[in-house]
Amino acid sequence: MIARGDAELILTCALRTGGDFAEIFYEDLDSGDIALMDRRIESANRTHTRGAGIRVFKGTSTVYAYTNDLTLEGMLKTAEEAAAALGSAREGGEPVRLFTAVPRNIHRIERFAGDVQSKRRADVLRLCDAAARSLSEEITQVSAGLMDEMQHVLIANSDGLYITDTRVRTRLRITAVAASGTENQTGTQAPGAQAGYEFIEGLDIEALAKAAGRTAITMLHAKPCPAGVMPVVIENGFGGVIFHEACGHALEATSVGKGNSVFCGKLGQKIAADCVTAVDDGTIANAWGSLNIDDEGHPAQRKVLIEDGVLKSYMIDRLGSRRMGLPMTGSGRRQDYTFAPTSRMTNTFICPGKDDNEEMIRTMGDGLYAAKMGGGSVNPVTGEFNFAVNEGYLVRDGRIQEPVRGATLIGKGADVLFKIDRVGTELLTAQGMCGSLSGSVPTDVGQPRIRVKSMTVGGR
Amino acid sequence: MLKKFERLVDLAIKEGFDKAEVFATAQSAFSVSVYEGEIEDYRVEKSAGIALRGLYGGQMGYASTEVDDENEFADLVRRAKENAQVLESKDEQFLYDGRERLSWVSSSNPALETVPPERKIALAMEMERACKALDSRVARVAVSEVGTTSQSRVLVNSEGLFRTFEENIAYAVVEPVLAVDGGQVDGTAFLFTRDFDALNAQALAREAIEDAKRYIGAAPIPSGAMPVVMNQRAMQSLLATFVGVFSAEAAQRGLSLLAGKEGETIAAPIVTLTDDPADGLGLAGRPFDGEGVPTRRKNVVERGVLRTLLYTLKTAKKAGKETTGNASRPSYHSTVGTSPTNFYLEPGTLAPEALYAQAGNGVRIDAIMGMHAGCNQISGDFSLAAKGMRIENGVLTEPVEQITVSGNFFKLLMGIAAVGDDLWFGFPGSCAVGAPSVLVDGLSIAGK
């Protein structure tokens, strides 16, 4: 930790060349990972990360310097280096005064997974292995891992904020491989939460492992997906990655603030079909992408991004707020102290609609039913996105038919949002890691089952 | 500092480890980005970490920390021991005891360390100005960044191993955005080098503007299977994504379809894949690998035949072979994995134009996107968003976007019909991958 008095000295030093805002982000992270492969516990690792970053603003010019020399001397030197980038030292700056603030804790944690006996955690992984293999001889490999982390942060800034928080996250990942001798296919499940080991104890481990195994087996017997333009029904849960890629990134201040987004200047305008309402909510108790405070010390918020097709809000960090003249939205996030924060998503999803799950398949004619999604990416400048279908099925004449593999969905965000013509009623979220300028951060994606009138489906 | 690491090794041995090793890295970086003629972002970065690993009851336990304080060492030893105790690996584990003299210990260019921030700022400013001067449609330059990074690593163990290595790199990247027809297109150019003078603002700006302009008015083409030229960048991206299939560890675990294929033909006879740890080619050269074993040049695939997978001490022992010096440890907190160094598809003699002529009618793929989700390492299947240029009657015609290219990496290797002469290396991470343009038959394109 950095004592309040020291933080005051460091921030004052950071501002002595004319900066108008300074911030310290201190982090102490204990993270561990235990992994099974070939039916055995093959790796176990623990890492202790501790460092701090100092950020200084002068208008919209920013300086970021970090170090893991956390002595007062080391921190002052880092602050000086940061300040020097903005000019030479001046006289007469006001000393920074800090006031301790306490965040509201939304996430009840019972037990840090890193404190649970390794043997018990190992048993969970063995159960994953046995359950997936019990499905079929075709399952030839199972890898499973259990990740835990406890991150203590301190954020202090020249507005007077001095606040600490602790984030505990736990995640299980299971990948099953089905092989036929000449071909391999995989299935994955990776549930996670802002919670302790109680999250793992609440999971139906066998069901998850079998679900991963079933996807692998189904895909082993699937034919390649045909290529073309067709209607696509995207299942709930990780299907929400379509909104995350097609729209979410382009609503971040990182893109919008400098005009690099197709959704610039569109607040209050229709950017999606009437049936689309979408939210970014960092306040959901124990959700993977949730926070108490963001990495700039701002409380997490629930924001309606799109309401009945109309753009209502962007996701805005402190720098974005300066650039755009709009308030911060609790969206300032970073992977760790080695990154300056920027606007990021938390738990982002399409809200439940009114449409019937069966009807949207029955009336789609010929197309693709995307049951399980992989990840994707986007270029916010052009809005071009892509994402992978991990488990897909052809639909003929309104009926789900044989499985197909290797499908990719592409499009442009501004188009696809208008092409959504059905939104189901059952919202489900799923966990992912989202990569952007400020590194990799945990986010939830989600949606009910939706239908897109026509999309380009890549396959062969 | 070295004494401190030796004390940590000694402490681990005293606490019951049979063998112990300390791996420590320290890195520093500087970068500056400009926007509209002003410094937008300025970064000064410094961090270091220490990892302990050791053999305890035949298992290799790991733990690492960024807290540079000898009081932390007891904790580190305890954590590494706890981790070793939970492991059940049947693989024999090794710490390397080699004492070979290495011919080089540094890829660091001292001149790079003394380039003042002002020169880096000036270069970033010039790139932004040059973009705007080159094309009146430049709405803004989203990224104009110049930076340098340096890293040092130390490996010390109880078996007498002692290795150090340092390297540094400078880079520049520029991304102009052009406003055209009510929409926007962007382009990118970047260069990584150890010679700061090689960073030419005008040349990078020109390249980035050309990259953006090329795709103005791009549209999908009809779906179908057709001859495809993967240009050097697209082929580089694909090879880099699938580089893990050459790992013996993946093969031994049933996670690579190359398992058991050593000595067999896995690619067209014009395909040779080389791993060259020398400095200079791809900027990921290193004299020793993550276990301290000296690296060496080899053909992984020679004229289509898989000569060897990439081995570490553990995986080589398991296969009854010698390590190929391909243990990787990109950061202090990583466990030992497998990686090539500078890994590239040997260029041929044909100019890219000759490949277009040979393709006749098809498409040149210039960029592929979404590799982390659209490529399956284990099956080799890929299905990726792409953009490029249409090839008609043997020449490039219109720009193409909003298409996907799908196929299978292993089938693609077999189906390479011609190799260009334009070898290009990508971003140097834990390895640097290079490829020239290639002509491939039978990839599927989804368009309109």
C-alpha cells in the first residue's frame, strides 16, 4: 500500500510541471492457476504482482509511468519522470490533499479459492476429466484449469480521492478434445465469477464437462459449413459476443472520443432495430465483469446503451469524458498497473424481448442456427466485425438439421443491428476476456436467442 | 543482484528442493503518441520480476513475484513447494546443467538507449504531418506512436547454469483514417528495428496511406472455391497463429495433428520452414532458450518433409531425442513452454505478380482478422474475415472486403502451389514469424 501522506506528496510532485490532474493506481495481485492434462495435474503456478502507475493529464495530453519500486523515493522519481514530460517545474502549485473514501461492496466473497487446499481444487479438475471422458471413447484429451485471483487496488487522485478495493475472481475452464485419428475437434466451457471458491462449489461440474465433451463429439461428426448469405439464429449466452463486437467496442469513448467510430454523434438517433435494447451493467452482484469501483476509482454503473433501437449512452472513462464533454460512466478499466485505463465494457448484453424461441426458427426458412459462439474481433473505424461459431446447425425449411463446423459470421455493426428481427425472452450471460488498448479484462457478454435477417456466413 | 538470486537458489535447496532455478527479467519501455500536433500519450515503464522453480519430490514447482525484497523469498520457496506437492506429472523433469560458452549474450544496440525522447516525439509528429500532407482525405491519424523497449534476463540454477541476455527494440506505428463517400477507411504501417535511424516517417506514412487507399470502394465478391494468393502479411498471420502445432508438447498430448508425422511429407515439396535463432532476421533471436539450452538453426519442414518438431528437455526425453533448444519463457511468470525463435517459410524466386498470373482468376487475401476465435489449433480449421484484391486474368483489379476465407492449415500446407520472393516478418513477440506470398488452391471464399 501507499500511505495517504505519501500519496499526497507523490501527486503533488506529479503536478509540478503544470499538469491539471494526477492519479496513482496501486495494485497487489495474488493469482494462481492449477491445471490438468492427460488425466493428471500437470501444472500449478502462483504469481505475486505488485506495482503502481502514475498518470498525469494536461488537457487531453496524458502521461503514464509505472514501476514496481514502491518506496516513497521510487514513486517520487516515477512521478518526476511523468511530470517532466509535460514541461519544467514551476513554483506555487497547491499541495494535493486526500480524503479516504470507502466503496460500497456489492460482491460478497466467502472464501478465496487460492486458500482452498490444492488437493480439493485438483479433485474438481479430475471430476471434469472423468465426466467428459465418460461420454465416449472419442474424447481423447481433456484439459481443465482452475484460476483464482485476489487483486487489492488503491486509487488516489488530485481531486482528493483515496480509495481502496479488493476484487476476487475465480474461473474454471474445461476443454474436451474428440479425435477420430485424422481429425480433432474441441468443445469448451469456461464459467467464471467475481466470487470465491463458493462459485466452484455451486457449479454442476459434471454437466459442464459433459457439455464441453458433447460439443467436441458433435463437431467431430459435423460437415464443413457451407458459405453464403443467409438468416442466422444466434443462441443466448456467449452468443452475446455479436453485440460486444458489432456494437459494444464502437460505443467506447476510446473510439467515439476521437471520431473513430461509426456511432459518433448518434446519441438520440436510431442505430438498431426497434426490438434491440442493450445495457452495460457493472453492478451485477458477483458477475464476472462487475466492479465496485472502476480502475479510476469511479463507482460501477448500470447504463442503458440502446433503448428500443435508439442510442442512449456511450461508455466513458475519465480521458474520454474530457474529450467528449460527457460524464464518466464507471467504465475506466485496465488489465493491471502496466496499462493506463481506458473505456471498457463490464457486463454487456441485449435485454430480453418478446419473441418466441421456436417461432424464430420455424419462420426463418433456410439458414444457420449458431448454438455456441467463439470469440470475435472488430475494427471500430469501419465497424467490420467477425466471430466464430463453435457449434452450428443448418436450418432447412424452418427445422434444425445436421451440425456444421468452421462457420464464421462477419458484417458491419451499423448494418447488423438493423437486421436483428427477433429477440427472445430468456437472457443468459457468459464469461469472456476482452482485449483492447488497456489490456485484457474480464467481461460478461449476453443476450436472449436472437435472429438476424441475413448475414455473411464463412465456411466451405 | 546475482548474489541475491544465488541466495534464493540456496534457500530453496535448504528448504528441501533437490534442484532449483531462478529466472529473473527486468524491462523498461518508453513510448509517445501524438494527435493533432500535440503529445497525446507519453509512457515511461519499468518493471521486474523473479521466478523460482525447482524439483521437489520429482515434480517441478513454480512461483514468482514482482516484490523485490528478500523477505519475500521465504514465501516464494513455500509457494513453489506447495505447487510441486499437488502435481502428478509422470514426465521426467530437468534443470539444465550446461556450461557451454555462448558466442553472444546481447542483441541490445547501445545506441538505441541514448536516443532522446525529443527525437521520438519529433518522429511521431512527422508521421502524423506526413499522412495529412499525402492525402487531403485524411480525417485524422488515429495512431502515430514511436517507442523503445529493452529487456534483460538472468537464469541461474543449482546445477551450475548461469546465463544472461539483453535486447532492445525501437518501433513506429501509424494509422491514418480517411473520410471517403460518407464513411471511413483506415490503414496501418509499422516497423520494428534495433536501428532508430531505420524508422522513416515519410516511408511509413506513405505505406499506411497506400494501405488505406487500396480498399476504398471495396465490396464482397461472389462466394465459391477459387485460387487464392495469401499475400506475405496474411500468410504471416496464419503461420503465426498455427505455429503451436509444431510443438512436440502439443503433439505428445494429442493436441497437434503432426503427432507421429516426423519424417513424413506434410507440405508441398516447395515448402521449407526454418527456425533460425540468429539475431537479425526477425528480431526474436536468442542465444539460449527458456531452459538455458543453446539455440540452433534447423529446418522444421524441409521440402515438404517434417524433419523435427520443436523440443524442450522434457519433451525430448519423452520422445528419446535431443532437445532442439525451443523451450520458451516469455516472462518471469511463465512456466516453460515451447516456441520457435525466428520461424519462417523460406521465400521462393517468384515476384508476387507471377503468383497472380498463375492464379488467373481468384482473390489475393491481404489481411485476415479474428484469428483468436476463427482458427482451431487442434483441428487446423480456420474461417476468417478477410480483405484483399480481386485477381482477374492474372492481374489485380478491384478491392474486396466483407468476405471470409476458410480452409484447413494442414491442407493448405499441402496445397501451396507457388511461393513468392517477398519474405516479411511480423511483430517480434516470444517468437517472430515470417512468410512470403503463396498461391494456394481450393480455399473457400464467402462473399455475396
